[in-house]
Amino acid sequence: MYRTRGCPYCVAAEQLLRARGVPFDQVYLDDHPDRRGFTSSILPGHDTVPLVLVGDRALGGYDELRALDREGRLEAVLRGEDEP
């Protein structure tokens, strides 16, 4: 997960993943010179944090992560059995 410190959506994404027992790494972009350009280069049109990836596949931000969880699809997506 790409994130910044103090970002409430990043904290919410972290809490959701931890609550589901999902292991994940966090990459902090606080000092990145072009944070928006960087995230958009991974997922075109997504220029905010957090940016959650599963392997090489970008899921999006907290809203997308929460929607997958509410739909009951998050675990399957994390296992690579469902498309986001």
C-alpha cells in the first residue's frame, strides 16, 4: 500500500486490512517529489493515497477496498480469484 503519514484514508485502509488479517507492506510517499504523478503512473487517474496493490494489480484507494469488503469479494480478490 502506498500511503502518506497522517492521511485518514490511509489509516482506514490499514485498519481494514489488519482487521481482515491481511499481511501487507506500506510504502510512505510523504517525501516523494511527484506523489500524484507516481500513483497515477501505477493506476491512471488515481492521483491520491492510499493506493492498494495486490501483486502487480492496483485495486485503488480506500473507497474501492471498502466496497470490495462490503460486497464480500475482498478475500477472493486478494487471492487472485476475482477481478476488482
